[in-house]
Amino acid sequence: MGEIEVAHLVGLLEARHDAASLRAVELARRLPSDRRIVVAIQPADSTRDTFEFKYRMAAERGAKVDGLTDVSAALEALGPVPVAGCVLQGKADFVLVFLSQSLNTIIGSIGVDPRPIKSHDR
């Protein structure tokens, strides 16, 4: 386990333009900039396996999941290299942010809104 300061995380996320990272910026900006967020460190390949299974199933059940394919591919390419991950929580949704173990590079973000998507939104 480690920690990352909100201000540092926002700075890294602001360089990205995917939907999940943009939502992560919104959520992180609600927190004090000097707050520290807990990050978990684990191998990229096992992280990929876990999140690919869990959030592919959630999407199949109607949850809105953004960024899973890109993050899954990026984690798979890293193999057993340790990566860091943290969660930014909204009222109903959340974003998983994956970073290099050094906490200086964003690997990608997965946005999850578990509320069912209306059929006309799919």
C-alpha cells in the first residue's frame, strides 16, 4: 500500500482526455488538494484479470463501464510489473485509476456507474 496526494493525481489526470479520466478529475477536485488517497500495489497481469472479469460482467448486466478495454490492454502489456491503483468515489459512480508504481504516470482509468443504463441509451 502507498498513498498519492490529490493535487498530484489531478495534475496527472488533466493530461488525459478519455471519459473515465475526465470523471476522475471531477471527483478528485471535490477533495482537499493536500489529501492523500490510498493506492494498492499489485502485478499488472493479475489486476487485469480481476478487473476484466468483474467489470465485463457488470457491463453485461447493464452498468456503464468506460475505459475497460484500453486499461485491460495496457495492463496486459505490462505483464507482472507492479502497478498502483486507487478509487475515486462519486455518489453512485466511481473511477478506478491505474498508475505506474512510481505514481508518476497514469496507465488508464475505468469509470463505473452501476445504475442500469436505459435501453435507449445503449
